[in-house]
Amino acid sequence: MLKRLRPMLVKEFIQTLKDPRMRAVLFIVPVLQVIVFGYAVTTDVWNIQTALYDLDNSPESRELVTRFTGSGHFDVTRAVTTDEEAVSLLDRGSVRVLMRMDRGFGEAVRSGRSAPLQLVLDGTDSNTSSVVLSYAASILSDLRRNPLTRARSGPLPAGGVTLAARAWYNENLESRNFYVPGVIAALLAVIALILSSMAIVREKEIGTIEQIMVTPIGRAEFVLGKTLPFLFIGIVDVAVVTLVAVFWFDVPFRGSAFLLMLSSVLYLVAMLSIGIFISTVSRTQQQAMMTAFFFMLPAMMLSGFIFPIANMPRWVQWLTFINPLRYFLVIIRGVFLKGVGLDLLWPQLVGLSVLAAVMLTLASRRFKKTVL
């Protein structure tokens, strides 16, 4: 078998890597995409354009504004003096937040009474607005420990419950640490799927499929010959983009490199097998590419990369079990951030193994029906 498979592997490597542009697409573009998406895909919000509507203009109100701007999340770019001007700024999108303090704010603080602060947010982007509200709530909760003008406000009241929160695995709650491993998984899926989905249909278009059919190579050997070169290229990409994630973005890597590579092999085999299956049912490379993109969209939506699977309807959650990306996301985030091992990740490895075996078998049988 190896004697018959070797010429097939050599042919695929030469055909894939002989074009300098294809080499750039396979090894340079993934690195550039990880860097670009690593900066772009984040839920952290900084320097939020804020308008200040301070009707009190007291030392206490100015100190509160300093608390907000000092956090780095709020940037006071405009000061307004009328309601009409404030509404106009929000309508035009010139600011995302309006901070308003009425007259008597400072006096209320000095006397120990409740001093109302109004935050008006542009709720067009609900996710960003929720993040902004959480930042504001965190700053205001800090006033409980460090009140405005402590000397005038008197001692803190005794008693009560003190909450001490600690985040594990992502101590600074940086969304990049969560999303960059997901970006790696998504890029590997795209590369594997696009390359393999055009593997067989390309042979049909250029007319070499008949030459392969008359050789003694079997169906399984043919599919392996189409899969193994792309698997090797995918493993190289895994190593390269992992180094970029660790040394460029400082994403912690706490787990086993061997476990990451093992799971990557199973994941790539599953995605490549899906691509080979798409190639067997397609008549042209354009059709194969479009089918691959149509597969990737629901695969991304149902993977947990963007939306938590637990928030999906029950019947949709069942659909995610046939998605290889679902399992690999759990593995890669567990290896990177938590450092968990095989004792906890074996269900995901089993799921990837089953999907890889099933899709590889379907691709081999479909190849028999269509071209032999």
C-alpha cells in the first residue's frame, strides 16, 4: 500500500507547493490573518467617546469624571450645556455615552446622601452597550471602598458583606485570550476545507482523473493521498499560528503541546474528510468552493466561537455534536488557558475521532459512486 501511495503523495505535494503564490497562501496568509483577527476580534472597549453634561460643576462631580477617564475606558470628548445639544450628539453618533450630573450633586455627596448620576448610552450596538455599563458599574462599585472626597464624607459604615472576586485562567479578563485560540481553530477549518474541497474536482477539470482511475491505487489510498499532504500542511500551520498567539499576543499556553498536536490531527482529518466529500459531489471547483463556504457559516455559528452553545435551543444544541469545530474549540481553549489534560478532554477527542472516521469512510464510498 505504501509503495502505491508514495507517488500519489509526491504528486500532491508538488502540485500544491510548486506555485509561490500558493505557498504564500498556505503559510504566510494564516499568520497575517491571526494577527489581524487577533486585534479585531475582541469585546474589550477602550476610549469610549463620552459627552459630559455637568450642571453642578463641583469638585465632587469633577472628581467622579476623573475616576471615569482614569480607567482608560471613557474619553470625555465633548462638554454640553443643553439637553438639545446632548440629544443631537447621540443622534449623530458623535458620542456613545452621555454622563449627566444635576445641580446639587456635590452637596449630596458632602452630606452623605445619595447623589444620582445619569448615563445615557447609544444602544444601537447592544453588546458594546452592555460592556460599557459593566465598566461603569465597576467604577461606581469602587466608590464604596474609596468614596469621593473621603475627608468630607465621613467614615465608611460598619458591617455588610464584602465581595472578593477572582477570575481564574484569564486573570485580567482579556477577551483576546478567549478569542485568539478560537480564531486559530476557525482559520485551520477554512484552510483544510477549501484545499480538500477542490482536490478531486480539480483532477476532473484538468482531465487527470482518468489517468488515476487506471492505476492500481485503491479508493482508500486515493483519499489518503489527497488528505495526508494537506494534513501535513495544516500541522505546520498549527505550529506557526500557535507561536504567533503565544509570543505576539501573549496568550498563555498552560497545557500539553503533544495533546494540542494530537487533537489538531484529528480535527484536521475530520475537516479534510468533509472537504473531500464535498469535492466528490461537486462538478466544478467553483461549485466546490461555494459549498465549502456554505458549510463554514453554520459551522462557525454552531461552534460556540461567537455564541455560547448553552444559550441555543435544545434541538440546535444536538446539531452541534456533528460539528468538528465544536469539539476542537473546547480542546484548544482548555489547553491554552486552563492547562487541562487528557483526563478531561477525552470526550472531545472521542467526538473528533468518530467524526473523522465517519467522514473519511463516506468520502471513500462517495468517490467510488461518482468516478469509478
